[in-house]
Amino acid sequence: MTIWWQRLRPEQIRELSLVVLIGVALLIFSSQIENFLTARTFNRIAASVAIVGMVAIGQTLVVLTRNIDLSVGSIVGFTAYFVGSQLAANNAMGAPAAVLLAIAVGGGMGLVNGVIVAYGRVPAIITTLGTLAIYRMLLINYANARTVTVDSLPAWVVELSRQTLFSIGDFAVRPLMVVTLAAVVIFQLVLIYTIFGRRLYAIGSNPEAARFAGLPAQRIVLTAFTLCGALAGLAGFLFLARFGTITAVAGQGIELESVAAVVVGGVNTFGGSGTVLGAFLGAFLIDLLGQGLLRWLGISEFWRDALLGLLILLAVASDAVILGWLRRLWQARTEVNHGN
Amino acid sequence: MATNLRRLLRWEGFLLAILALVVIVNVSRAPAYLTLANQINLFQLSIEKIIVALVMAFVIINGEIDLSVASVMGLAACLTAVLFESGMPMPLAILIALLAGVCCGAFNGFWVAYVGLPSLAVTLAGMIGFRGVARILIEDRSIGGFPEWFTTLGQQPLIGPFPLSLVLFATLFALALIILQFSGVGRLVYVVGNNAAVARYSGIDTARLKMGIFIASGLIAAMAGVLLAARLGAVRGNTAEGFELDIITIVLLGGVSIFGGVGNLVGVGLAILVILNLRNGMSLLNVTGNVQTGVIGVLLILSVLLPNLVQMARERIQRRMAERKEVHIETETSVSS
């Protein structure tokens, strides 16, 4: 005797509300702003969401286990620069090799984070604040004030961000976005259907219970951090493909943007609930609101950060309110059932 | 309690040993290092961060975190500059900047203490949002040309060879030490940090305490921001950006647990000395700023990792000894039967 909406899980409600919000925002913006619903707007949002969204997938895996990875910005920057300079030095290097290199370098950095957190029992926020500085230091020393320039890269890298795989009407679908969307689908399926995915939730909901149940908690946390690093490495490659010109400050601040996407996307910062799809939608909504509000209200670029801060707070607060409301609803329902 | 005390002594001993090592290396490299002038200079270069570290110790011992302090510093500095530029008298501009800091702290505190949101998320929003307000105010300009008394206060000695900010730091350190280690409020900070739920059921108004600490954090950060503006003589939208890393590092290196309830201001004071001397020493060795930050990042991780490794090794040894004892007892029983 349950109505369909009573069977929705909280995270599905969250995803649904994000989709509705995105729809409402699109409607308002397109009616208020001239030429908003054009291919150009879509492409601009898609290009930046492709990078932040990729990082947000990995961040979700880590946050689900009740940890956090603040070093991803430095990982994105390091891999972008490292792979860029390798490609510049060796123009013959193929795409698969470059992508694998990016994933391996990022994964290695994530592995270091994971070992320190899982086996050294150092809180994730301390570890990754430290490695945020350390990886950036490695990058600055490695870069030595030089810049990877577009001209030095093989042509196919820069082409990646301009090519159109296929277009729906005016909307061009670019390879960067396709890669990120594929990763979202894969990791969403991993979270729902694999043992590893379910264990991430188990550890985040109650680490002690998970340990008593015999889950290899350390190994799972290590895997989550390694995957997060690998995805950040892949994002670094996308960063390289999108911008072409890479300096030592590349990727700075992406750690905050990814955490923001995850939080807006409804992933609980205390672990145990949330989805990759939600985080991706969160990244999309943030960028859409950023682009739209700036143009709609006619305000300058300088308002962006203030709006983003407000948005994060609203997301967290509404989460708390919605959760409290649902809890009361369920309590009432179980009481009714007991009464019967 | 005894084990806590022993742990504390061991931790502070560890910091003292590092400090001694750093000082010895520095002195052997540069004889001028231990002069009063250099020591004052070394404090002056990071004075705003270490002032905020004092109040950050309260926040973290209380079981929360405040990532927004650097943005509050930047906001206060920008607000002072913009108000002054628009023709307001400097003292009034400073007062309004400090009030803005109180408002930022109260904003964070409200969501954390009364709504019950995680401080990591709230102050992350604050970190981005307050910085955003600063950017709206100042856009991409740089504002300088402050009155002479203001920059003089920020840069020149005030009492003897000591500048105002150093006098303020010393006063605040003494005040914080008394409040945290020797007063009833200080005990409450530890109790709430150890177990907020138990504290609440014991009748402690945990929400008011947390609110108070966040407001203090906002106020002190704003004050530090104004001091920074006075010392630098000019303000930009990215003033004090990234300072939260150094501030939190100092507190954690001082033996304060990120989970709350553990740590004291003596440790934080020693950590301040270690980090300042280490940075100064690396500067003497011509180590660049980003490598210095990296080294401090390594130190931050090691400061938690090393004690953990020692603890794990000890647990393993104890387990092995216990196993051996079990075997021993088993053989005894088998002999007696």
C-alpha cells in the first residue's frame, strides 16, 4: 500500500530535486536572458563541468567513507603539467599512453594519501591538507617557472577540446564531456551494484560496525583514495586538453569546487549517503547558476564566490532540514504500522 | 589522567627537541640569528597567523573547525580599506571591520551551534562566501595610501623594540592561556570537545559555548586582518588567502587533536616557535617559499603519523607478549594436569 513517492530513497529525492532545480533554473534563465539557451552556453558549462565533475566523482568515493581529499587540486595541477611537459618533449606519444600516464601519476598520489590515512591512522583532513602543499611544492619545483604552451603540444591534444563527436541540433557533444559522463555512469553502477560500492556506504555509515562485521576497512579506504587520485589525474589530462597552456598554479582551488559539488549534490559529509550522479548534478547546478545569475542580474564576475558560498550553505542546511523531516515522517509511518 | 600528562610531556618534549635542533642549525649557519632584532622580525613576518592560531586552538579543542578565518581576515582588511577610501575616518572603518568579523563568526556559529550543521561544511561555505564578499567590495583593485599613524602602528616599534602586533600577541597569549588552562570556561571547552552529547546532558549550554567561540574566532581573525593591512600598507582581494593552512598546521602540530578535547596552549606556543624558526632558518638557507610550505606540510603529517606508528608498534609488542604469556600458561596447565 505504498505510493510511489514513499518508496523513494532520500538520495533519489535529492537527485530528483537537483534535476528539478536545474530545470527551473534553465526555464527562468532562458525566459529572462536573451540567447541563454544556446549551444555556446551549453558548451561553456560542459567544458568546465567536465573537469570539476570528474574530480567530484573521486571526491564522492572518499567522502562516502567519512573522509575528505583536499589534495585533488594539486593532483590535477601536477598531472596536467607533468603529462603536458612529457607530451611536449615527446610529440610522438599516443593518446592512450598519455591518458594512462595521467591516471597512473594521479593514482600514485592518491595511493600515498590512502596509505597515510588508512594505515597510518592520520585523519584525512590533516593528511590531505599536508599533501595539498606537498604536491604543489613538487609541481612548482618540477615546473621551475616554465610554462607548458599550446604550440609545444601535439595537435591532437588541443583538438580534443574543440572536436565535435556528434551534435544534437546546435548542441555539440565534445569528447571531454563524454569521458566525464561515461565515468559518472560507470561509478554510479559501481556504487549501486558492486560489493566494493556497498562497502563504501557501510564504512561511512558506521565505521566501527563495519569493522566488527569483518569488512577490510583499511583496504577499502585505501582503494577509495587511490581511485580519487586516479580520477583527479584523469581530470588533470582533461585540464591539459581544455587549456593547453599550463603553469605551476594550474588546478588551484579545484579541491574546494569538488567539495562544493559533492555537498550541493547531497553527499553527506559524515559519510554513508550520497551518489556520484548527485555530485555530478551538483557540479552542473553550481556552474549553471554561476553562469546564469551573473548574466541575469547583470552583476560582475566578482560575485561568483559569494554566491557559491551561499549555495553551499543552502545545500547543507536544506539537507539537514529535509533529513529531519523525513525521519519524522518515517517514524510516524512505523508507529502507524505497529498500531495495525 | 596520568597517561594524558605523560603524553603531553612527551609531546612537548618532542617539540622542544625539534626547536632546539632548528635553533642550533640556524645559529651555526647565521650568527646574527639569535639577536633580538632578528627574533622580532621573525615573529613580525607571521604575526597575524599566530594570533589567529590562538583562537583556532579553542575552536579545535572544542571539537569544531573554522576554515573561514583567512577569508574573514581578508574581508576585514578589504572592508577597512574600502571604507577608508570612501572617506570614512580610519578608526571608525577599523571598528566596522571588527564588527563585520563578529558578524561572520556569529553567522558560522549560528549554523553550527543552533542548527547543528557540521562546521567543516559551514565554514567551507564561509571560506568561499566571505572571500567572495571581499572580492565584491574591492574587485580587482589594490587599495593603499593609509594614514601614516596606521602603517606606523603596523610596521614600527611601539613599546621598546616591540611593535603593536607583538604586544597584542603576547597579551592575547597570556589571556588565552589563563582562560583555557585555568578557568571554568576553559574546562567547559575541553568537556564539550571530548563529548558534546555528555556535556549537553550534564546541563552545559554547549550551543552558547560554541557560538561564543565562533564569534571570538571571527573577531580575532578580523583584528588580525586589520593588522595585516597595516603591516603590508596595501590590500587586495586575495589578501591572506590560504592562511588557514598555516594556522591549522600550527595548532595541530602543537598537539591539539583534530577530534577535539585534547591539547593545550603551551604546546601551541611551542609549535609557533618551531614553525617560525623553521621558516626563518629555511629562508636563511635560501629555500623558496613554496618549499617551506611543503616542508611544513610534511611536518604536519609526521606530527600525527609518528606518534601513531609508535603507538601501533607498542600495541603489537604488547599483543605478542600477551600471546607468549598465554602459551606459557597453557603449558603450565598441561603440566599440572
